[in-house]
Amino acid sequence: MTRSVIQTADAPAAIGPYSQAVKLGSMVFCSGQVGLDPATGNLVDGGFEAQVERAFLNLAAVAKASGGSLDHAVKLTLFLTDVGKFGAVNEAMKRHFKQPYPARSTVGVGALPKGAEFEVEAILVV
């Protein structure tokens, strides 16, 4: 099977030696997205909820570049620096995903790149 790299200017550029996503057959493995503005590379203003919203928009852009959408997500991993803010993530997921929702894991972490408070990664089947 051929492995192809997915890259789009509609999501932040990788800030290390990795790809925004890698497609292998019908599976797309998306790297983690935080609330960075793709145009500036800086965290969006507005706190946690704004970062969650931007991270999901960034993930949607990568999904689109792979030939899919968030509707193709089968597994998400969420990383939060404060798991007490989990309710805001659930509300954002209701806006960005349709039922049946993807499988999901949530991990509480001490820190994320660029001082982000939230990160999401996904596996898609397109």
C-alpha cells in the first residue's frame, strides 16, 4: 500500500518533524491539532473554548485535504491540561460531529505545545 502525506495551508504547519496527516489506503492518521491560527501560527485569543473550536476547525481542514471530513472520524484522542473543562469539549463535539460519534479517549496532560490547553488527534476512514 502506498503511504501519502496530507498537507494543507488551511491548518497550522507542522512545528516539528511530522506530517499533518498520513493516508494509507482508506485510513487517515491525523496528527494532533491545537488552537493555532493557521495564518499566524499563534494560539487564538478567547481562552479554552476558542482553542477547542479552532483545534476542531484545524482538524476538519486536514480531514478535507485527505478527501474526507470529520464525519469520517472513527477514533479521537483528546488531550486537556484541565480535565475539569471537559464539558466545553463535549459541547464543541456536538457542533462538529454527527451521531454516531467517533470512539474517543481523553488524557489529562501537564502541558501542550505552544502553551495550548487542548489538543485533538484523529483516525479517519475515507
